[in-house]
Amino acid sequence: MSALADELPRQQARCRELLEDAISIGPNGAFLAHMLRADLARAETAAASGDLVAMMRALQALQEYSE
């Protein structure tokens, strides 16, 4: 659990930075921004609920975004 508890917030922060970059692109980054917002919302909900399975799925989804 501790690795998950450390890595999920780290990936959330990284993806928030990617979200800012996607927004700065303008209309061309709109789809990416939409996907990032949805995955970040799922990660926040999973973390708030303490659902380990949902947290692991959220972590995996966030890790798939590359820079």
C-alpha cells in the first residue's frame, strides 16, 4: 500500500502538469485535456474512497500518459 500511496499522488501531480501543457496548446490539446481531466477525477475519487483496486487502476491509467 505504501508504494501505491506514494506513487499515485506523484502521477497525479505529473498529469496535472501535462494537463496544463495540453490546455496551453489550445484547441489541438482539447481531447488530451478532456482525457486527463477524466482520469485525474477517477484517481481523486479512488484515493478519497480508499478503494485499493480503483486506486491501482487509476495509477495505471495515469502512468500511460507520456510526455
